Amino acid sequence: MRSVETGTLLRAAPKREEWSGSRMGRFLADVEKKTGRTFAGYEDAWQWSVDNLEEFWAEIWDHFEIISHIPYEAVLGNRTMPGAEWFPGATINYTEHIVRAVRTREDDVMVKSRSQTAGSSEWTGGRLLEEIGRIQQGLIRQGITAGDRVAGYLPNIPQTLAAYLATTALGAIWCSVPPEMGPKSVVDRISQLEPKLIIAIDGYRWGKKDLSRADDLVRIRMELPDTQVVLLPYLDQDCPMPANTIAYSDFTSESADIRFEAVPFSHPLTVLFSSGTTGKPKAIVHSHGGLLLEHFKAMGLHFDMGPKDTAFWFTTTGWMVWTLGISTLLTGAAVVLMDGDPNWPTLDGEWSQWAILAETEATYLGTGSAYLAACAHAGLTPGATWDLSRLREIQCSGSPLAADVAAWVYDEVSPDLVLAPTSGGTDICAAFLGASPLTGVYAGEMSCRPLGVSVESWDRDGHPLHGTAGELVATKPMPSMPVFFWGDKDNERYTDSYFSAYPGVWRHGDWLIETERGTWVISGRSDATLNRGGVRLGTAEFYAILDGLPQVNDSMVLHFEDPAGGMGRLALLVEAQEGADTAQLETAVRRALRTELSPRHVPDDVVFVPSIPRNPSGKRLEIPLKRVIQGAVLGEAMDPGVLVKPEDVGETVRLIKKAFAA
């Protein structure tokens, strides 16, 4: 893997006369023709979109032919954050737009499912529509109506997709938790919503390991005695059916045309849950209209998707990427669903994301930056190993993408694709920063701010910064900002989460740098920033160096403050490659940080641990781990249900404390 400087141009932006080759370029050409404006480059188009929010979002509404049962009275009835009022008066239904697109492709394969539990299956558009109708009839028989909550304790399979769409078509509210979560994690989330019905599986297979969920489901039912349960046999097709449980086959026994309930723009569509790493998971409510418009913009313009595409989003059902990925169908593109361990039997084995990508002939990959880094460090050569000739774009998120790993993508995957490191969040189920078909790709950086997203980097006094890290803020509303948190009295938790630092301006909690190129870098969480003797150090700059070092599989940096105001203690956790000489590796790590960054970046302690605590989206859990080390109870400070390798945390904490005691 070659070493490249951050900011190295890896793929040039298309020339202005080449814009017509993308859907975004054609959209902007239509805007120019309609308004008389001229966009010399992407940044001009972005500036227009945020200076003229109403005009921009009205153009999105018209371009994607939003089905409105009652027309809107205004684009923005109220601009105040929180509480911005989008498209007042309009009644719509998110799912109606997906069904509209799928109906144009009823005979084509629209869902490709690959499961280590159930094997492979492929559903045509017609098959998907039939399942939606059957599930919807089951919901209706159970008395589900608009506003009721339906929960899925389900993996990433076609039935989950169909259940989500059947529920939301009725105006009922969907939420899902993946089956790898234990009963406490599940109950902590869905109990907040008091769901009327839950659809669950009996168990699943992860690699070669069979994992029953029968006992967990018993505990969940005890906590939710008024919730009806539908059981989908998945691990064992002949699993016993508990008392007072509806078999999925009976639940879906009747077919009918799909019904759509027209609801206001802000009507709840789905509830996404925060990680719960710093307290009880927030139940973040997203609306029909907010996700419809944001996802049409993302899929149809920024991702340039259409009916010739097949998108593979590697995700669990508990990650916002699952919800985003389902919106692929809005454009008439097909989706690939995978349920299983992508590292089984090996990182380059038959269940590798690259293998699935090639086998399903996908054109688009949504994955985690951590996965790309793992493949790069392992020396994989996906472009030579698999036929990835159809792949045109990779979007990665979850954590910053190191410059060296970005270069590896172009060297070892494909020199022609668009690489789109992206930063957004569960909070908005969309992107604050990312890429577009009209911008270049720079190593270690994000190419642009999406259209309609007014993001800046601010100092503590609310002044914009350039070239240095500040708080990531959104100065103007976005349609997909949450409508509220479930159970949040007077919006107190919502307001405190995003608007306490700058009243009326969204503060996201990331350190953001605007470069001289007009590109963007996330330098770490602002609440995880290291302060060594008054000097602020962003965690991402550590990882940019460490992610490229040989024999370093993963790493985490933690700072423990000195109450007396001294330098404090800087600890670096390293997951080394198997067989690595840890003494030599520690020397190399210290040398690299001192040389590439500064003496202040050299840790007091280097601790080799079995794994780095991450959630399924690849996010390093620095703050929760620090709290556990400082004495907090593991189950309270860090929910094992959101950890990729919960079994390693106890040993990691022991090794750190041992190092501190030495």
C-alpha cells in the first residue's frame, strides 16, 4: 500500500462541458434554463441551493415528481431551528414513491439477498410488491393504523424490507433492531415506543455459528406483554411456535393490493436509535417527507442512481445506512441485501463484501471506512481477485478514511470509480458532507457539502473558520432533521443535543476543517477531543497516521485529564496483526507519531489489546471506553448490544488498567 499525502488528487472533477453525463449535471442544466442562472462549478450550484432553500427544494419536488394528495402551501412555513416547518399543507406517503418505481420493473430482479442462514434468493419487483401487500393485510387484521408502531427484530433480508414498506404505506411507524442485539438492548430501544406488534426471527447463523434467539424473545415478550408477536422461522424452518404468537405464514396468508395512507409531510415514518453509548438510546423520529426528499436528492443526484444500477449497502437493520439504502428503490435501482459475517471464512473469502459485490454484479457499494482499511492493511487486491468491472462508486462512512486507504482503493479496486467518503449520521439519516459526480476526489478528504446543506466550521463564538478545526454546524434547516425525539417532553433533550451551543444553529459534535481546496476533513468528535496542556489534538489526525502503518489492524487513542491542569495521560490502544513483534511495533508507532505529527502526539502508554471497541457502523467508542476505565459500570457506560466484539472489552479494560498501574 503506497503512502500518499492528504489532499492528493486521486480523481479529477469532470469538465463543465461533461456535466450532462450525470443526473446531477442534467438537473442543474434544467435549473439554469428555468432560472437564467449559470453555474461555473459545483460550488456555485451549492451556494445557490443554500442561499435559495425554498427554490432549491421546490426544484427537487418537481424534478422527482413527488406525489402529493393535497398540494403544499409553502416550501418553508417556518425556518426556525428546531421546529422548521417544511411543505405545510401537503399530504404524501414515502412508500408510494417506492411502489411507483418498482411497478415499472415488476418482471426484473429488484432484490438480491445473500444470507449465511437462508442462502441466496432473488425477488422480482412483482414478488416484492406481493409480499408488501400480504404483510399489509396481516397488519390490518391486527388493527394497525396510522400512528401505530411496528417493530422488527429482524436481519437484513427481503421480508424486513417488505415489512418496513407495508407498515409505512399505512402511515404506521416502523422501527427495527438487529437480532445480534441482546434483550436488554432491544427493550431499551423499542419499549420507548410501546409497539403494537413486533415481527421477529427465531435465530440466525453468523459464519458457521448458529445463534438462537428463542430465549431472548421470551425475555423481550415479558417486558412488552401487550405487544403482539409475529414469528418468522429463519434459522429453523420447523421451530416451535410459542403460545400467543402468530406464525409469519399465517400473518401473510392473504394477498391484496397495497394501500397508501396520505399523511402530512412531517408525519413520522421511522424511528432510528442512537448508539446508547452515553446514556439511554435516543429515539429519533424521522418523517415521510424529510427522508423522501433528502433520499431522492442523495440517490438521484449525488449517487447518480437509476434503473440500470444495483446497489449493495453492507449494513445491519439497526444502522441508518439500512434506511438510506432502502431508498435506492426510489430511483428504480435494485438492491443487494446481505446477512452474515463478511470476514468468514476469511477477509477475502466467499462472503467478502467484494465477492458479494462481484457475484451480484452491483454497480454501487456502501460500506464502512474501517472495512476498507482492514482490506488495505491485509494486502487484498479486489480488482485483480474479482470481476468488479461494473462497480462505478464506493461510498464509505462510519469513520474518516485515511489518505493511504483512499489511494489503495484506486490502486487495487479500480482507477475509474468515484470514491465518496461521507459524514452524516443517524440524527439526519443523510449526509452533512460527501461527494458528487461533479467534484474531484482527494485522498483523506470529503469532496463537498451536499446540495441544500448549509454546513460550516465555527469557533466557539460562532465565527466561520478556514484551515483550522471548528465545530461542525448546520446554519439552515434540512428537511430530514428529526421532527422530535420520542417521549422527549417539551423537546428538551432534542434542543440540548443540537442547539445548546449555538441557539438556532445545529451543532453536530464533530471537529470540522475546511481545506484550501474547499474540501472537508472531520478531525474527530468535539466531545472526544484531546487537550494536552491546553493544546487541542483531534483524534482523526492520529488515525490518519496509524491506519497506514504496517502490522496495525486497528487503534484507539484516549486522553485522561490531569485535575491539576497538567499534560494528563495519553494512552494509545493498538490491535496488532497476528504474529507482530509488539516491541518493534511500539517503537515504529511512537516514531511515526513524533515524526509525522509532533512530540505532543506521542503517547505515554501503548497498550496492545485484543480488539478496539467499535459499533456495527465502524465507529470507535472512545468516550464509553474511557468512562469504563474510569470506573463506570460496563453495562451502563457501554451497551454490549452495540459492540462488534463485546467479549473483548473486559480484557481490554484489564490491560489498560494494568499498564496504568505499572
